[in-house]
Amino acid sequence: MKIDTHVHTRNSADGRDSISEICRQAVEKGISFLCTTDHLDYDLKYGGHAAVPWKHIDLDEYKAEWLEAKEALGEDSGLELRFGIEAGWSKKAEKHLEELLPRYDFDQVINSVHFVLGWDVYFPQAFWFKPKKRLYSQYLKNVLESLDAPYEYDVVAHFGYVTRNAPYKDKSLNYSDYPELFDKILLKVIEKGKALEINTHKTWYPTDEILRRYYALGGRKISFGSDSHRGQLCEDYEKVCAYLLDIGFTHFSVFRKHVESLVEIPRF
Ligand SMILES: [Zn+2]
Ligand SMILES: [Zn+2]
């Protein structure tokens, strides 16, 4: 069974395809469970910096388009379509998300950290004049704090994302540099019963040592997200399945109205 539970549509400023086009691609790829998860980044509205003026999502439009695509899909497509959101955490965004998220009846909420020290770390400007240690330790502290978000969420996304566009000569974020912080985060994910995501957009996150540490600490809940923005549904799915089975994971977590179901990780 092929699943993908982190997918962007044209309702994200950086997404391309309509939801019905994504459904068409999913059916073609033999995907049987797909959750769309567009960006909801309140920081952009409340003083955060991005190098380009991202358009903020219109949740009503997103929901209307999703309902239409769901209906058009029908019962016999072999694809179960679910409605999700990628909620960008920050201390400022928390209260807005707490108020807004319950109004949309999401199947799955992804908890993400994109902003560190006021900047979206997607952009090089986020790193200007900031030594690696300052930026990375603050990222980890943000992730730790995000786990106590006052709203319902299911998945902890792309843990380690801060390194993606980092300009440092050695941009790796190693367990040995922050063992206590890493363990606090991983133990909290486990204690709260959240699923840690394996994200295959460009670089895989988390890194091998962090994923193995999660497993060693008792973490078993894992979700799969291609984080597709332009037709990359289920990217590296077969490789990821083999890799996770090798570590010892047996099931992916998927969510319907925040209720978890387990899907056996297939052997190809
Ligand atoms: Zn993200
Ligand atoms: Zn995403």
C-alpha cells in the first residue's frame, strides 16, 4: 500500500497543482491514501520575515476546492483523500492556530517549525550574521517548544529542516552537538504519542542518526511525507520503506479526524 501524508497543492504559495490534478497523479502512481497539507504560516502575517512576499492561504478556498475534488474522485478510484494542514509553529502563531484549526475539521495537522529568530530558514537572509551554533540551538529549542502547542496536531514534520539551505561550510546538525536537546525532543514526541515524519523532499529528514536514536528511545510512530510541491508524490517511497524496515519500524501512521491507523510498511 502506498501512502503520502504531506502534500502541497496550489493553495500553498509555493505549490503548483490543483487538488484534482494531484488526485489524478496519485491514482496513476497507485497511491491509496493521500492527505493534502498546505502551508498555514501565521508568522508571515504577524511580523516574521520571508525574502519574498508569500501569499497567505485562504482556508475557505482550500476547503472548497478539496471538497469538490473529493466528490469528483468518487468511491471507486482506489484513493482515499484526506484533508490536512501544515501548521507552522511559533510562539506568536500559537494563539491564532489554537483558535483557527478546530474550525476546519482537519484529518491531520502537521506541526512544523520554519521560522527561527524571526526568519523563515528557507531563505539565506535567515542566516546572515548568525553563527551556526546560535541558529541551530534556537531551532532545536523552537522544535521542543512547538511540541507543547495548545492545539491538536498529529505529526512532527521534517525534523532537522534548518540545515536545508544553511550556508555554513559544514551545515550538518549532529546529535553529538546537542545530545540533551535531541533526546528531550525525541522523548517528548514519544511521550505525547505523535508520529515523527520521514520527509523525502530534496534531503531526507530526520538524518539517519536521529531516526535511529528515536527508535532506540522507543519511538515507533512514523509517517511518510514527500512534501511534494510539484508532482513529487511518494518520492523515494520504496527506498524509504526498505530503510525503515531495516531500522525496525513496521507501520506508517495515517490519520482520519486525528484518529491514528497503522499501515504496514510494504516490502517491495
Ligand atoms: Zn515544511
Ligand atoms: Zn510541507
